Amino acid sequence: MSEHQHASSSATVSAFSAGRKPIVEMRDISIAFGGIKAVDHASLELYEGEVVGLLGHNGAGKSTLIKILSGAYQRDHGDIYIRGEKASIDNPRDAKRYGIETIYQTLALADNVDAAANLFLGRELKTKWGTLDDVAMEAATREVMGRLNPNFRRFKEPVKKLSGGQRQSVAIARAIHFNANILIMDEPTAALGPQETQQVSDLTLELKKQGIGIFLISHDIHDVFELSDRVAVMKNGRIVGTARVQDVTKDEVLGMIILGKCPPGAIPGPGALNG
């Protein structure tokens, strides 16, 4: 099985990389809970300035695979390489050291304080007198927000007063300010209306331009097609296949999700239905 995986993995590499090295390579990753394999020999890579959409039913293994990369779970088997170097990721702090940040649907923001206080939560800047350096923190927040979402103006308000799209901006700005170059976005538009979803889409495209690699976990196939360069589909803990979005149709990707059937434009993984 892993030989098959390796063959498919290198084919994917040649399809997208044009000689570049991936910033993330997950090789042959497995994890079991109570004897049931939640992720079964999965391999996946991500390049600089690329969005990889990860699709699959609930329980397909996509969130579990990504939680291994973010340090939330420890894998039973397999290796992770960051920029070609074998990475040791046993907890979220390790992941942050490698420039990996996760934006969860719940966002983990402190509702009662403003954007700058959220950006520096737990990593506050101090003046030489040991007091909080609010001026420096606000200036840094304005700088990173200017790059990310120039229309953001509500710097002084508690984040609970912000819209869903603006709250996403704050969560992403926090990741970017602390030098994330690998971003995991877990269902970033699940609770948002159409206008706010568009805001998050714009943010994602802006991050791509800045060379950040993004794993996008989503149930929304339209979102994934709009934002992703490649899609990877999981079913029963295994990778069904990967494809560049221009090489497959939405119906074909649905066939991968539901039936595990790999279309001609996709590179099959170990979870592909044979024949």
C-alpha cells in the first residue's frame, strides 16, 4: 500500500511543484482510536502559496489528519517534513515553532477585548517600565491588518462587537503576525453569511499572494473549488485521491467523497475504489 502511496505522492508532486520543494510533507500517517484507524497511511503535501482543499464526509479523517499536523494529536505512524527537514511535532507549541497555525471554526478569541489585545494574547508587549505597551501593540495590529484586510477600521472595539468575517480577520492576523507560513483553516466559513464568506475568501487569496501555504478543511465544495489549487479527498481514514481543481469537475469530486471513485483527472491514493 505505501508503495502505491509513494507513487501517487510523487506524481502529485510533479503535477504541481514545477521543481519546488513542498513546505509540508505528511508521509504515511496513521492514527487509531480504540483499535479503529481514523487515519490510515495518508500522505499529503503542500507548497508555498498553495491552497489544498481537504474534503470528505464527517468521520472521513480529514480533521484528524490535520490535527496531527497542528500537534493536537500524536500520530502512531508516519513522518512529517517541514521544508524538507523531518519535523518533531508532539504538541501545538511544537507546531507553532515550525510556523504552523490553525484557525478553528470557534476562533478562540477573547470576546471582551479589542483586536490588538487578541493579537498579543499571552505574548503581550511591555514598555521598559514593565507596563503593557498598548501603543506598540496597536501599531503592530494596524500594520498586519493593513496587509490583510485594509478595510478593517474597528481597532478599539471588543471583538464580540465585530462581524464573523472581521473576527476571522483578527484570528488570521494573529497567526500571520507570529510568522505562520503554514495555515490550517478548519471550516472557516461554516457560520458565516454570503458577504462574510466573501470576506474570508478575499483574505485567503491575499494570504496565498504572500506565499503562505493553506490547508482548507471544508464541507462546501463550491468554496473549495473557488479557493483551492488542489483538492484531496478522504474516505474511511484513507486518501481517495488528489487533483488540481482544473483537472476535475465538482461531480467527480462528489463521486470521490461518496463512492471513493477516483476520476481520470485525479491521482489515486490507497483509499481509491479499485476498478
